[in-house]
Amino acid sequence: MTPELFWLTMTALLAASMWIPYIIGVNTTPVAMPSENRPPDPSGTVPWVHRAWRAHLNLLEQFLPFAVIVLIAHLAAVSTPVTATAAMAFFVIRVVHAVWMIAGLPVLPVRPILFTLGWVAICVIGGAVLLA
């Protein structure tokens, strides 16, 4: 397994687990349930639960392009120290972003910077694929 596939696997496990804080929050804090049998509106939850929901969605927004680029790199047999480092950095950035967001630490400018760094990591791998 290439390092890029390892970090893709780790990121997939992170994305698959990011629902847990939200579900814990929804089930341990009072939430107004709609009359229909639907999930509650996340904006009506306590702030950290809403942030957990948003952190999960935010990770999914970047996970798809990351996964596609890593899989293309694998199929093209592109694996360099630069792409491996970018894949590892992407995972670390997404963990820090999730913790930062759920904890409710100051929003600006850290969260947008972390999101942008994740995008840069994706672009680095994509650039290596295009240049190979």
C-alpha cells in the first residue's frame, strides 16, 4: 500500500466516524423534534452539536476530491515523497480542523486557513499527477 492510499484510508475512517460527535450531542442535549419523523434541524441544536454537524459536512466537501486525486495518482503509479507528505498533511489538517471547529475555538482566520491548506494538499497531489 502506498503512503497516499494509507492516508486516504485514514481520512475515510475519519469521515466515517465524524457523525459520532453529532449523534452523541443530539441524543444528550435537548432538541426540538419536528412533528414528522425527521431528524431535527441542526441549527436548533446547542452550538457544539451544530458545529460537529458542520465539521462533518466540511470534511466531506474536501474528501471527495482528495479521494479521487489519490486514486488517480495510484492508478498512474505516482507516489513521491511530496505526494506522500501532502496526503499525510491533508489528514492531519482535517483532524485539526474538526477539533478546532467542534471545540468552538475562534473561527477566523484559522478555519479558513486550514480549509485552504487542505485544498493546497489536494492540488499538490493533483499537480504531481499532471506532471508525471
